[in-house]
Amino acid sequence: MADTKQDVLRDLLDVLEELTRLTTLEEGDVQSFRVRAYESAARAIEGYPGDVAKLSVTELQKLEGIGKSTAAKIREYLDTGKLAKLGELRAKFPASVVALLNVQGLGPKGVLRLRSELGVQSLDDLRRAVAEQKLRGLKGFGAKSEEKLAHTLARMAAQGEGRTPISVALPLAERIVAHLSEVPGASFVGYCGSLRRFCETVGDVDVIVAATYAAPVMDAMVAMSVVDRVLVRGDTKTSVVTRRGTQVDVRVVQPEQLGAAMLYFTGSKAHNVKLRQRALARGFTLNEYALAELETGRVIARETEGAIYAALGLPFIPPVLREDMGEIEAAERGALPRQISDIRGDFHVHTTVSGDGRSDLGDVVAAARARGYRVLAITDHAEGTLSGVGRDALLEQRARIAALQRELGDAMALLHGVELNIGADGALDYDLEFRRQFDFCLASVHDHFDLPRERQTARIVQAMRDPTVRMIGHLSARMIGGRPGIDVDVDAIFDAAEEHGVALEVNGGLPRLDVSVDVLRRGRDRKVTFVLTSDAHHATELDRVRFAALNAERAGVDPERVANTWDADRLLAWARARR
Ligand code: DGT
Ligand code: CA
Ligand code: CA
Ligand code: ZN
């Protein structure tokens, strides 16, 4: 089966990403010239509207962000499916060493020093070295950073360091699904397991394919370029491990059994157990093949999940709710939470005005219009953030927004907003007078992650008291699988949110998903307004708002608590309201 244009593009981006990571190790610097060259090449390719594979070295070089040597590497990979430089780097840095880059606070320099001076080649080695207090004598480390590392390692172990963050697992799964969907005879391909339930990390990715013949599906799976090794190659199940260390289980089922298989392999286990008890109470058995009569084995339902739920006297239960947290009981009472639909706007969006934004204002606005939004707040970083800007740049942007608004008319309201940085003691950027001139201010934490709970809580509450702050962005500032969240008293934050009428963001960026599902569950019955956002740094990332919606649905938050679902007038009045 020939690779499609999309596959080629994704493979190429993967290769560039791996090259970037390995080069940080080779050079001991995340900011080296070559690291940045690969990063900017990846962005150029992502943004290129045509077929990259058709471009010559010279044509590649003409794209902004691609230099001569990177252009040659790209061509080499497209022509041969291989890259000599990558092979060389892989030989130099085995996967267990690359995995050390995931240890917060170590960085490529630290990894290299630990390897050369202490022979640390893996997380286990590092754990041993820390336990034996071997780091404190090392230049650039010391007792303090050794203690910090011990802390980080303990946290990684507690989070299940073998688990893959959803920001890696979901794109991987979507890519596998797209690839296997092209196999002739595959009538359905989808992912199940914890990923379909939208868990923040997954132990492995479970993919289900409905097909009469399994062999072509399994052939296509093991041939994918993301695959590092094959663990099991069977008739109904194949398991592989990707280069980044994620296990993927692919199961082929007969098309008429698809529903039963999807239900079973989506889980959770606890949800399945409850359903099976319910089936037994009705004289049925339920397994991955069918819901059937206990006595006769006669099949009652198996083609769709909905048919199985219906035969058990239940409405369809959305996968994100299947955690045995009362959803079956709620379904029985007809009291499942309402779905979140009709998202009418976004309130956390960056443009090239932010140092880390990658789409021009005009492109972001056009993309928002294409989604049918009625309100859009442009919220670039204020000067207190690393990638933020000063007043002049924002005033210039304000004029551009006003001009765009004239073109848009009533179709969509553009708000000139800003993402303020919350200082260690709660101070915000600029001065009150300047902040008041924005249509919409959100405030969020971007540094000082290690403050004790009272100070973290106090600094955020202090920001909430500011009359210009409409919303607190990514409350915990965590990066799933990377940085832990800051320590805050969530109940005190809810109290302040109710008192000051400040909303809490539900950030849909997969590395963040912040506020988390846990905080959403705790806040479900408080009078707190939640706002779904994409935190897009590129026009295509506006789509991430759907992840925010899934996270809110996981927690069973009612749409009435979610500002984006309000009608346009109410939403706009809320966004502009001044205290
Ligand atoms: P993970 O991979 O650890 O993030 O979590 P899951 O939920 O994806 O678990 P996994 O991959 O072991 O299995 C996928 C689904 O298959 C699981 O959610 C429920 C179902 N399943 C697996 N083993 C059992 C079992 O022993 N009993 C029942 N009832 N269901 C099972
Ligand atoms: Ca799984
Ligand atoms: Ca599995
Ligand atoms: Zn932001």
C-alpha cells in the first residue's frame, strides 16, 4: 500500500523532531543554531500548503526557515526513506539516554555530564546515582539539586513514568487510524481504551479494526515508520512499540462484533464489570464478542455499542464518562450530563505578536470565522512573560483589530485581549490604566512554580481581585508528563472565583488540559464559570477547543456553567463586563 501525502508529511515531521531532540544532546544545548534550524524547518513544512515531497533542494531552500543543509537532509529522507545523520545520532544516543531528557530540570547538558562522569545511561541508573548521593560532588549539581532530582524522580514514578501523555498518544492514534483505514477490507478503524476515555496519560494505545481478514491490517501496522519493534504478531492481536516507547495493541474483529469489541476494549474495567453484572441480572452474558442469552447463547446485540446499552435498558453512555463514577446509575435515571455543543467563541488565542505565536492575526481571525464563531478574543502575551511584548506592539495590534472588525461587521465580535502574567506576589503587567483599555484580560502563571501552597494561592487570588481580570488561565501551569502543577488550594480559588466573578479557563492544549478533570469535578457544583479555550499558537490549533470540551464532559460539567455555549449576546456581554 502506497504511503499517502499525509503519511509522508507526518513521517518527515517525526524525523525532524527526533533529529531536533538528538541534536540537543549532541550539542548539549536546546538553543543551538542547528536545533533551531530543524525546528524552523519543521514549522515551514507544516505551514507549506503544497506537496513538500515534490520540491527540489533548491525549492526547499526557498521556503522561509529552511537552510541549505536541512534542505539536503529533507531531500535525502524523501528520496531514500533514510537519513544518515539520524542513524549516526541514534547509535550515539540510545533511547534510554534520550528518555533522560524528560526529567524536569536536567536538560541536555546535565544528561551529558551524568553520562560521562557517572555512566548514567537510563532512568534506573539515575535513580541509583541519586540514591547513592553521587551527584552532590559533581560540578554543576550539588546537594540541593540532588534533592530536587530525587523529588522529581519520585513524582515521575508516582505518575507512572511508563505511561504516555495524551499529547503524544492522541496524534499517534489518529495517525495509525488514518493509516489502517486505507487497508482494503477494513470497514472501521478506531481507538479504544483509556485514550477514548480521554485519560491524561495512557498505559498503551488500543486500536480496533473491523475486517474479515486480519493479515493485511497487521502487515500495514508493523510496516509503519513509527514502529520500533514488534512484540506480538498474531491473527487477532498485534502489539508493537513505537520509537518513543509507546505500546500499541491492534485487534482485528469481525465486523458484526464491532460494538461488543469497542465496548469491551474502551473500558474502563470497572465500567465493564458493572455492565456485566447488569447483564447477568437480566439472564445475559456480556463479553468482547456479544451480549448473549445465558442459557441458549443466542446473540442479543453486538454490532453497535448503542444496541448493547439499549438491550441492557440504558441510553448510550459517552466514552469519556465510563469510569464507574456513577454514570451507569445516572444513565438509568435518565440523568446523564448534557453534552457540550455549539461552542460560540474562543478566549485564549495567540498570534505572531507573541514570540511563540506562529500565525498572523488575519489568518487566526479567518480560521475563527470559518468555525462559525461569534466572539474571538485575541490574547497575546504581556511583557511579563518570556515571549511577551510591550505596549507599542499591543497598541499597533489594537488598530489592526479595529480595522478587521470593520470588515467583519456583525458576523463576529473581535475582542482585543491580553494574557497577563501573574507575578510571584500577584502583580500584573503594565498598570491598571493600561490594562483597562483591553476588551478582555486573562491572567496566568508562567513562572515561580515552586512556591508553597499559601503563596501560590495568595498570588492567584490577588490577581483575581484585579478589576480587569476576567479569567484565570491554566490554573495549575502543569505540563502533563513534564512539569507538575503548582500547589494551590483549589477550594480557596473557587471561593475567590465566586466572590469576584472571575472565570476559570479549561485549556484545551493537550500538554496542559488545565484546569484538570479533577478540578472540574470538584467545581461542578460551585457557582463558577468555566471557559473552554484552545490557547492556539497557530490558526490550525483553534480546533483544540474540542479537547477542552471533552475534558469538561468527562467531569460532567453542565453546559450552563460553560460560557462558550451561551448565546452570542450573553457571551459578549459577559466577556466585556467590567467590575
Ligand atoms: P491503560 O492502557 O492502562 O491506560 O488503561 P486501559 O483502560 O486502556 O486498559 P488496557 O489497555 O489494559 O485495556 C483496555 C480495555 O480492555 C480496558 O479499559 C477494559 C478492557 N479490559 C482489559 N482487561 C480486562 C479485564 O480483565 N476485564 C475486563 N472486564 N475488561 C478488561
Ligand atoms: Ca490501553
Ligand atoms: Ca491494551
Ligand atoms: Zn496563552
